[in-house]
Amino acid sequence: MNIPKFPLSRYIDNLLDFLTDHLAWFTKGASEIMSTAMDYAIDALLAVPSWLFILVVGAVAYKIVGKRMAVGTIIGLYFLDNLHLWEPTIETLVLVLIATMVAVLIGIPLGILAAIYDGAHRVIMPLLDFMQTMPAFVYLIPAIPFFGLGPVAAIFSTVIFAMPPAIRLTSLGIRQVPADLVEAADSYGCNRRQKLMKLQLPLAMPTIMAGVNQTIMLALSMVVIAAMIGAGGLGGEVWKAIQRLQPGKGFEAGIGIVIIAMILDRFTSKFGHNKSAD
């Protein structure tokens, strides 16, 4: 007995066609605005001499993390400059930071919603499981018809791929606040907003920052994949090296991504520890 195939692919194609037809005016406009903003940000950072940029970032690393981190940051960034990868490095930093900012601005409110309302938690958590198990390449598919080829489509797919940790760990951090403290806040007459802003969010901040840290790492892991749709940056250098069979160039760009990941990881980890100490 031949069972007819469920036409899932046709339904998805029809949905994407419908959304593209009705939202193209918005996505194309947003793409142009974001692309222009990215170009301005990249040009502004590239206008700063690389040695000055490296020293400023090293000074910030010394202030926030410590002397060893400052030395490592200066050596790592100088190494990238020496490899003639400075422009791709700046492009990658801008792409990752914008994608992370958008993912956090969307993810943290959704995480708060999931923590406060059980109904929202039951809806959002299965969606996060779905998003985290879906292969990363799949996120490139809807990005192209909405935003076309280029860095904006890469940011869109990166945001979707990198957002789940921000939502999940924000919800987890708030839900892990000790019940006796929540009851004490209730007994003192705190309303829901006061309890959230003055108790739950401050205590959950280390966990929330861990979610931001994981969002940054996922965004960086998406850099090479997003290069397939024109993201550029260090991921673009890796992609070009693959196409041209240049393993040395590919390893250089790959090491650059590792250096950027280590620097951003140490910054966000230390910020989370400082919040915990406060």
C-alpha cells in the first residue's frame, strides 16, 4: 500500500512565497538601512589606525580583565594585522556584535516572558529545542529571499541560530532565584515589575551573561557558514580558501576567528563574574 507523501516542502515553499510577497517591501528597506549602517561602522573602525585600535582594546582588556588578558589581546590582534587580515577582522567583529545585539534584544525579553508565565514557557522551550537542533545551513534558506545575498542576510540567519541560549539562560536564571527571596519580596508588597527589576534580574545576571557569552560563540561559529551567502569577513576568507584549495590561507583566517572568539569570551565571562560579585 503506497501512502501518499505529506506535502511539507510545498507548504513551506508556499509560506515563504507568501511572506516574501507581502513583506518584501519591509525586508528590502531594512536590508538597505542595516547594510548602510554596517558600512559606516566598518569604515569608521577601519579609519582608526590598527595600532591605535589594538592599544585601546588592550587598555580596555587590562581595565576589565587584567594584565594577562591585555597582553594576550594585543598580541592576538597584532598577529591578525601582521597576517593582513585586519579588514576581514573588523568586518567579522561588526557582524558578530550586531547579530549578538539583535539576538540579545529579542532573546532576553522572551526569556523573561518564559520565566514569568508558565504558558509562554511551555510554548517557547519546544521552539528553542527545534531551533537548536535544526542544522545551521537551513537558516540560510529563508534569509536569501527576504534580504538577498550579503551581510544583512548573514546577520538574519546568525540571529536565529544564536538566539536560543539568550532566551533559555535568561529564563533559567530568573527561575533559579531562591523561592524564599521571592516570597520575602511579595511579603514586602513588591509588585511584579519591582520584583523583576530589583530582585530577579540582578540575581540572574551571571546566568544571563552566560547566555550572552554563548550567543556570541554561536554567532562566531556561524561566520564561516554565513560566508556562503556573502557575509565576508574572516568567514569569507575561509570560504575563499576552500574554493581555491588554499589550506594555509584557510587556517590563517580560522585562527583569526579563534582569536576573536577568545577575546570576546574572556570579556563577557569576566563581566558576568563582576555582576555576580556585585
